[in-house]
Amino acid sequence: MKRVQTEYQLWLNDPAVDAETKKELQAIREDEKEIEDRFYKDLEFGTGGLRGVIGAGTNRINVYTVGRASQGLAQYVNGTGVTSPSVVLAYDSRHKSPEFALESALVFAGNGIKAYLFKTLHATPQLSFAVRYLGATAGVVVTASHNPPEYNGYKVYGADGGQLVPKFAEQVIAEVQSIDSFNKVKKLSQLEAEAQGLLSWLGEDLDQAYIEAVTAISQNPEVIKQISDDFRIIYTPLHGAGNVPVREVLKAVGFGQVHVVAEQELPDAQFSTVKSPNPEEREAFTLAIAQAKDYDADIIIGTDPDSDRMGAVVKDPNGEYVVLTGNQSGALIANYLLSSLKERGTLPANGVVIKTIVTSEMGAVIANHYGVPTLNTLTGFKYIGEKMSQFEQNGEHTFLFGYEESYGYLAGDYARDKDAVIAAMLIAEAAAYYKKQGKTLYEVLQELYESFGYFLEKLESRTLKGKDGVEQIGRIMEAWRTNSPAEINGIRVTEALDYNQGIDGLPLENVLKFKLEDSSWFCLRPSGTEPKIKFYFAVQGSTGPEAAQKLDGIIQYVLSRVDG
């Protein structure tokens, strides 16, 4: 508790901390547990950067922790030796997002770094694109993705437009940790920054360049034009930043029947129409599905608040709307993209698909069918972006498609992060393409299962908050690390992979993956952005029922041991 009380008193006594924040801290003076949770650690860079509950404290996100992070990033940027450094900033629809973005921009300006700031909320992939397009040194997105409303975050990007991988994030963290007083945070006023040319506002020119980059990946615009009047899309931005770019891209490639869920169209920091603004969950599509039934829609598309994740809903043979998993959407997009390239004779000889170690193998099997290899990275799209940049420099591969099971996809090389905008375009285009052939996406998915095997996956998690939760997650990982199962339900475990020891040249990460001799696998991974531990399960069967039985058996075994 010594660190906790020391940090708590520093905040109360620091003249740089405003009176309102000190009042918030004084109100919890008698609540030792709350003080401990707010101050027992600094917010850390995880798979999504800096993320936490909004409020006062070192373990909270506020103008001070954001300012401190920006000062650390500024020192890192100035240490790169770039002659005219610059940082691009974007933000989503969450509480305090515009304020945190402007605070960051003014800190960069205070350090002599030019800040490019979007005038309105923008999608994360637009930030990634803008960093590359403007030749900036770094980028920042203020967002907490699909976390609950009380959260916000701060994602840092390098000059390639990708999120910082650990070796660079650690350098930024070291700079941040060197700042022991908020008085050391350099900052200009907005008027000073604008007058000195250190704060510029980004407008429509850059937005249009992004739209053109995305639509350039369209595979069959002629098909879209042929059936545009009869193909109906229901789209929900879930109160987030996807509303404008998704609709503009769909319009640009020829879709004429795009109907937006009005109740979820406008920004709403409370995300008041959903329990969670997460397109991975069926509940987020409740309003969209009701509207789809009225319109007899061919597909429903949803994007999360910062529009880097896309979820799709399609009709089954009974006319019921089924939410696709991230793995299913990834397989469908990969198959459509690769088959279209091959059909036109434009599939590169050195093409590559990249996925994460917790993503289904179905996409890899499909890619192999088209003669395209698949590479695996650690969880987090930043590692996919890192590989893309490596291939851009050495020419070893031409990047075609990257995806992860958590609803993140990218095609083309205009960005280095997952993009719900291009994913929305490609999944809609695939649905239109197959409708022209008399098929639904659901039917195409069943054909893929028949051809390549029934791949089923599921993600389970356990939320464990606070300092006690962190310690409990550590105990769970240690128990599986030191006492690996030899078999599960009579199926032999063939490999126990500890990525903390280094696997296949990948960076070290606290992840355990167990492979079984029937091609099933499961994985344990503490989340880098949320107070939870995640359990990934995947099986392959010759029939749907067989795969489902395998999946249930593995899940029951693993979770009963974890909960026990």
C-alpha cells in the first residue's frame, strides 16, 4: 500500500492537478479499496494501447494520464531524430474523446511536434491511413473500442500506420514513466498551437483519399450495379464513427439500398440502445434484425464505436437471421477475395494471408486451396500490420488479406490496422455476388464446410476485476503452465505451446496453446485491454454435429478445471 498512498498524496498535492479532480479524490479518502484500485499501478499498453475507466488516478484515464502519455510519446518521437516530426490524432464517440484528443494535440505542440487533428469523430482505420498518407511520425486514436461506456483509451501508432508492437511500446512506456510530475508535461494553448502552425485540422480532402483507397479494392463493381436495386443492406454504426465512411463506401461501389438503423445512427457516448456496442454479440443487432425483417434485407452489417470491427448477419434457409462469427466472416471474405482475384488472373504469385494464432484454421485451408500461404502472428492486429510493413520493404510477399477471430479484417495495403469499412464493403459485395448466382452467404458457408471440413470455434472468458483479479488470472495461467493435461476426453494432447518462452520467432507473450491429435486446439490468454482471461476453442469435424460434440467436450473440460 506504500506506493498507493504515495501516488494518492502526490495527486492531492500536485499544483498541476485541478481542483475538480482533487475534489473527486478527496471524496474517496476513506475508501482504501477504491484508492488502491485507482493507484496500485499505471495504465499499461496492452494489445490495444492505453485503456481504462474514466476518472482520477494513475490507473484511470483522464487528462493527466493522457497528457503524461502524450508527453512520453512526444519525447519518444523527438528522440527518433526526424527533422519535422508530426502526429495525427483521431477520436470516437466516447465520453471525453474530443477533450483527450485535443489535450494530446496541445502536448505534442508544446514539444514542437506538429499535430494533425480530425475536426470530427473518425474511424480508427482512417487514422492509420492518415498517418501513412501524410507521412507522419506517429498517430493516436482516442477510443476504447467496444468496451462499456465508462471506459476510454489511447492507441498509439508508428510511422507505418500500425499500432506499436512491444519493442517500441516499451520505449514509449519508459519515457512516460520518466515523468514523475504533471508539471513536466509541456503544453501550448490551442490559440498558440494554431498560431505557430503546430495544430492543423484535417478535412474532407483526406476523407476522400481514404474512400478512394478502400473502393479500389472492390472486386466486382459490375455485379453490384446489376443487382443494386434488389439487394438490401441494413447497417448499424452502433452510435459510432463508422456511420459516415461505411455509407460513403457502400454508395461509392454502387449499393443503392442501404438502410441505416435510425436509433443507432448518431453518436451516443452511453450507447443507450445496447448492453454493449459490440458487433460480436447478437444483442447488438436486435434493432437491426427487426428492421431487416421489415425490409427483407439480404444482409445486416454492424460496426463498433471506432469502426475497426465488423459483424455480419445473414439469412438461413428458414429465413431466420444468423449472426456470423468472426471466423466465419473471415473465411467468407477470404474465399470471395481470393476466388475473385484468381478468376480475373490477378492473384499474385507471392500473395499471402495473415491471421492470428487464436483464429480458425479454416481460412488457412481455403487460402491453401488457391495456392496462397498463411502466416500466423500473435493476437492483436498490430502484429499483422508489422508483417505487412516487413513485406512492403523486402518484397517477400504481397499482402492480400489479414484477419483475426475478434471481427477484425483488412485487405489492401493503404492501412496497417483492421478496418470495418472495407470489411463491410467486401462482405456486402460477396453477398451480392453470390445472390447473382442464386445463393445466400449462409449457403456459401455450408458449401465451404462441405468442401474443407466443419470448423467450429468458440470464445469463453472470465472477468476478474481489480488487483485481486490480476493475481487470480496469474494463478490460472501458472496452473496450466506447470500442470499441462496429457489428454482431454480421451484425445491426446500433442503440443503444449508456451508463447512466453518464444515460439516460431514470435515475440514473447503470456499465451498458452494446446493442440490435440484430432486437429482440435484451445488457448488461454489474459486480455491486454480488459480485466479478463480469454479461452479460445477450435475443432474440426467431418459433419456439423460431430464438430459440435467435440467442441462442447473440450469447453466443458477446460472451464470445469478453471472454475474449480
